[in-house]
Amino acid sequence: MLEGIGLAAPYWVIVLLWVGRTLFLSLVCVFLAWLGIRALDVLNPHIHKRQRIGEDPIAIGLFASGFLILVGLVIHGVTTAPTVIGGPLVDYFFNFRLLGLLAVGFVVSLLLGVGLFHLVNKLTPKIPFTNINQHPIAVGIYVFGYLLFLGLILHAALTTPL
């Protein structure tokens, strides 16, 4: 019965498989987002995010809001990602084309975003980006934007047609 997914499968089986796939891809995306946050720490070492955000409740709220938007974009991307119905069950969960596209799209977008961030920082010397570190709310807004960026690039990678 579970060799392939198709119209002959009971509705409850399709729903359970959809939930399982959603959970699996969401966990993959959360892992990629964590890697993106770690990359932010490495590529922008002069902005002390964790220390500064914890100093102000508004900054904490911005971080939490950014995280919720990131998760919402990931879940939306996972639930609307292209999938193959009628094929083998393993391909439904482990679609290596989708996983590869997700990984490549995420890495390329992350590098492009960080590169453009540093380029704009160099092109605007009268706007020193490292001054963000002077106030916890500024750091919170910066991290909020970064979490939103991560959510958008993950969503784009998930919903790109194969």
C-alpha cells in the first residue's frame, strides 16, 4: 500500500505523509537557518548580537518576531514546495533535487546577501554599519532583518520550480 503515493491511497495516509514531509523539510530548513545565523556571527564579528539583544526587551521582541516570521516563511515554503504524487514513497520525502536546490539556493543567496551587505558598507563610509553595536535595539532590528532575509531565501529555494 505504501510503495507509492496516489489516488488509491487512503486520505489519512496522504495526510500523515504530508505532515511527515512538512516536519522533515521544516527541520532541514531550521538547520540551514541555524547555519545562516552562525555565518552571520562569523562574517560580522564586530556586532555582538547575542550579548546586545539580551540587554533590551524591545530588542528581544524584535528577535522573537524575526524568528517567528522566519518559521512562518519556512512552513509556507515547505507546504507549497513542489512534490511528486504517484511516485515512490522515498522520493516523496527525500527528493534529492529539491534538497540539492534548497542547499545550493540557500548558500548562494546567503553569500550574495552577505557580500552585498559588505559592499554597501564599503560604498557608504559615512554610514558605519558597525555603529549598530552601540544600541541593543539597533542590534535587534539588524538581527530581525537578517532572520527575515534567511526566511525569504529559504522560502524562495523551497518554492523554486524543479
